[in-house]
Amino acid sequence: MLFCGLLAGCSVPGSSNPPLIDDSVTITGTVSAPVVANSGLLSAAGQNNDAAAFARFLASSTLKVNGRVTEFSLNATNRELKVEKLPPAAAYELELRCGDFSLIAFAPHSGRQISLSYGLSLRSTAEWYLRAAFCSSSNFSIDQFSEYQVSSSLVDTLVTNFQTELNKSGLASSAWRLAASNGASSLVKDRDLAGVMQRTGSAFSYNGSFAGTVYYLRLNGSGVPVMEVQATALLTCVSSGNTVNGSLKIEPQAVRPIDNYTITSQPSTVSFAFAGTLGGSYLRFTRRAANDGSPLSGKDLDSWFIFPVNGGLAVQAENLDLAYRTGIQTRAGDFILRKK
């Protein structure tokens, strides 16, 4: 009977109850509170994390991980935050809030034990705001860039801007969040991915075929988007060294007018061959019109910038035809292709 009791709840060969595998994740990082002039925004502050200020921070802080309130521990001696038993995810966003002020950090999934490289600090917060600003501008989710790190020079600039704002004694919570968001947006504006982030993952192979349902924009004569097109796209590539030869076919499936624009003609299928150049894991090329004697003969139509994200390839296209606006325009987050 004792032997049978010991077997209770255990897995044996042939059992219908296999043992559960613990794949939960633990995240750790040092908390470093910045100087905040307005005590109403953050009552516990101090660049040096003195004992009294840190004790107040510990006593009144809450933590959210990927938007959900989560239990955590915070060591008063070494200022280490630890959160355990997290379910696996592509990436993690941590927000440690005290009063009306938050420290935020982004961490890609890298195993069951994850250490925050910037801890929870003004620097980690600046890094997160830059990620969020870039993703929002191109319609990405933030976890699609788990294999990228934000440019350290942009982080440095934003940290300096943040501290300037936090030195204002009358700064309110809403004003701080708006200033943080606007500061990050202004830094990433008019920059492509390569100007904001660098990929840290292994080299990406462009060999093969990639397909998906995508969306792109058509422009009017003034360059304003007037139509969103849903299409199926097929990209085929063969790479050799830093050169990629391939073809891209985009077949429209449906259209949606923007701001009550009257659609007088349906977009046609776009199909062309290209020779592109690789820079790291980024592919670039320009599509040109055929030399057929037409007004656009031999002229640039659109530029293409393609890069890997979680789940496939993101495609950023920009119209270059200023005369007739025949080029394709995309937000990269709306044009994701997956390996076939």
C-alpha cells in the first residue's frame, strides 16, 4: 500500500498522465529611480537610490508584465527586482509604477532565466518608448522586434531629454507621459529601421519563397493616400553574397477608399523582377519602369526596404514617382510575408 501511495500523482511508462514540464520564466533586473523634481509625480526618487527613497518606492509600487498585474519581489539591499513563474512569450514588457511615474523595460524571450540589460531605469524606459514609437508609426506589435536592439545614441539622447523634463518641478503625470511619447516619436520620425534598431539575431537567409496577405496604399496626385489595397503577395529570392535576385508579384483582392475617396478604377496586378543589395540582414532595391517609350520609361517607381521580424519578412515600399504617383506605398507592419 505504501508503494502504491508513492506512485500516486507520478508518471509511469504507458501512463495517460505524462509529467508536466515547467517552462515558466524568471526575470530579474536592478531598479534605478531617476531624479524627479515633482514629489507629486514620484514621491520616492533619487539617482543614488538612497535607502529611505528606495524604501518608499518599494512600499508603494506595482508591477505589470505584458499588461497584467504580477507579483514580484524587490530586494532592499541590492535593489534587484525578481518576477517568477511567467508563462512563455515572444517578449516581455515590464512596467514598475510608483505614484504617477513608471519605469518600463522590454525583454525578448531568451530562455527561462532573463536578466534585464538596463534593469528598470530611465534608460530602459527610454529604450521602450523608442521601440513603441517606431512600432506605432509602421503598425507593428512591439514583440515583432525581439531580435533587435535600439540604437544606443538614440537612447542616450532620449534619456537626456527625459531628465530635463523630470527636473521640472511642476510636471504633472499627463504632461510627463505626453512629453515622453512625443520625444520618442520625434527621434524616430523619418528614420527607417536601420536608423532606429540593429538586429542581434543570426544572419537571415533570403533564399526561398515568402508569401502572405498584405495591405498597401495608393496615392493621389498630391501624394496623399486615398485607397488601401488588400492583396496577396509572393516574393521569391536567390541570394549570392551581398546580392539577392528575385521577383515579387502582388495581386489585389479588395480595395477600401480613404476619407470617402471615389474609386474610379481598380488597381492591377504588379509583377516585376529585381536585383537587390544586402546590408547585414536588410535587403534594398529600387523598381524602375520599363524602357518602353512611355512618359515613365526608365524612371524610378518605388524603393523597397525588406527586413526580418518575428514571423517573417516586413516590406517597406515608398513611392518615387512624383509625376503620376504610380509607385507602391506601404507601412511595413501591414506587409508581412512568411516563408513558404
